[in-house]
Amino acid sequence: MQELRAAGAEAIQVDDVRIVANSYLSDVRAGLWPPRLTRAQLIVAVLLFILGLGLAIQVRSTSDSSALRGARQEDLVRILDELDNRSQRLTDEQRRLEGQKTELENSSDQAEEARKQTVEKEQQLGVLAGTVAAQGPGINLTINDPTHSVEADKLLDTIQELRAAGAEAIQVDDVRIVANSYLSDVRGGVEIDGKRVTQPYRFKVIGKPQDLEPALNIPGGVVQTLEKEQATVGVTGEQKIIVDALREAKRPDYARSSSQ
């Protein structure tokens, strides 16, 4: 093609390829284009890049140092003051963040303590309301009344005496005694809150045994009154009494909490 061009050829086509000014030819069997880099060439290229980068950094550092060496004294003082101010601001920010962290930790501790107190208070109220089971030291009280002479008022006196002696939870047979419990006489027994209980009446009482037992045995007290009705009374102190009869929580119809 070079010879044809030298002889004045104005247009050349080889097969279906038009030859132009920047046309090039290559031997396919000799290799692929573009040529592949050898491993040695790649290593040399990387080293040259690292060397160039190092030189650029060194030049920049030298320029910065030269600029500072050439700065006036008042400029250097100003730069130093700015650095001191920036350091002080960072220190103040660190202290502020540490203070916030301490406040959050204290707030978290207070919230956890409040939560624990709330749970404990709910448990205490649940015991009083009869909505949760309770256990603790107390007494077992059994009243045998084979003649059916013990009426509701005598059992109510027994409950009141136990409460006055510090009873915290009371159960008669399978009925939990609460603040609004009521007793009534029915044929062959007694009803407590509409549930029939029959003799022998079994009381499970949680409280201090050393206070509950003497309260029942005082002269003219519960035990003597029941014995006059030809009933027999048995009292035993226990280190673990389980009161597991439960009451359904009821929402009052009229009473509401007051902020006063």
C-alpha cells in the first residue's frame, strides 16, 4: 500500500476495508492488540507511581514549611491562637458530651428504679385486692362445727380479729377475703361473697404468727367464743403459707382517683 500511495494511488480498498490515512495492519497470528503488560512492566509502573506520589507530597510539605518560615511573627501568633482556640472548643465539646452521657445514665437508673417500685407497688396492691397469689409466714386455722351452730357473724368476727392482728392475706376454703367481702347465712353453712363454704372452715392466713395466734386466744376472744358454740378450733403456725385463691379485678362504677 505504501508503494501504491507513492505511485499516486488516490483510493485503496482491500476486500471490504477502505484504506485511509490512519489505517494500520497487524499480524493476528503474531499476538493480540493492544499488547499485554508483562509482570515486570507492571511492577515498574507501580514503583514509578509511588515515587511520583512521594515526590508530590514532599514538595507540598516543603511548600507549607517554606510558607510558615516566611510568615511574619504576628501571623504565627495568630495561627497559634487559632489552634489553641480550636483545641479549647474541642475540649469543651468533649466535656459537654460527657455531661450528657452522665445525665442519660442517671436518668436511665432513675427510670429503672421507678419501674421496679411500680412493679413492687402493683404486687402489693394485687395482694390486697386478691388478684395475685401470695405466700409467706402465717397460720392455718381450722374451725370444726359439727352442730352447725357457727353462723356468719362468728366467722366475720374471726376475720376482723385476724385483720386487727396484722393479717395481710386471708383465704377461707377456696374464697379470697378482700376489703369488700361479705358473709351471709344459708341453709347448712355460710356464703362468702356469694360462694358457699361449709365446715370444717379452713383459714389460710399470711402474717406474723407471733401476733396472729395470741390474738385468737385472748380471754373472751375468737377461740373461746367459738368453743361456746360447741365448735373446736385448731391453730398452727407455719413458715410458708400459700394463699392462691384469686379474685377477678373489677373496675369501680362510681369511684375514681382524685388528685386532691
